[in-house]
Amino acid sequence: MTAARLDIRWFTTGDFSVHYVEEHEDGERWECRWDRHPNTHNTRLHFHKPPTATEITDLELPSLHPLEVYSTVLTAIEQRIETLWSAE
């Protein structure tokens, strides 16, 4: 992995988008996204699965408080990093 970023957008409506993206040496991207917003494809709260974030599934979280959402996201990212490190 050559770079990684976490983009967080939180709206006054309580909706949000948390997007994790990795850039790899071979030019490939690995990404996923946690979203809460009105849409036509899934429930308001949903998850865009890795590696391309194109497959979407409904999501349930124990709380929508920003700190709880951040904790869920950062735990998932930590697990991803541990998986990458153990593969090397």
C-alpha cells in the first residue's frame, strides 16, 4: 500500500459518509464506505463493501452517535491493516 485516507462527511441532518480508500503500488484501489442518507438502492443506513465499494448491503449499528460510528469504522480499518501486515 502506498497511501490510505479516510474521508468523513457528517451533516446537520445526522446523515454521514465515511469513506476508506487504499492506493496500492500496482495502481489498484481498495475501498469501502459507511453511509447514512436517503437513497433508492438500500436502507438509509448501508455499507459499500470492499474491494470496490460497488456492492452494497444494509447496515445496522448499535448507535448513530458520531463517536460510536467512528469506533465501528476505525475497528474495521484496524482489522484490515492487521490482515495486510500478516499477509506480508
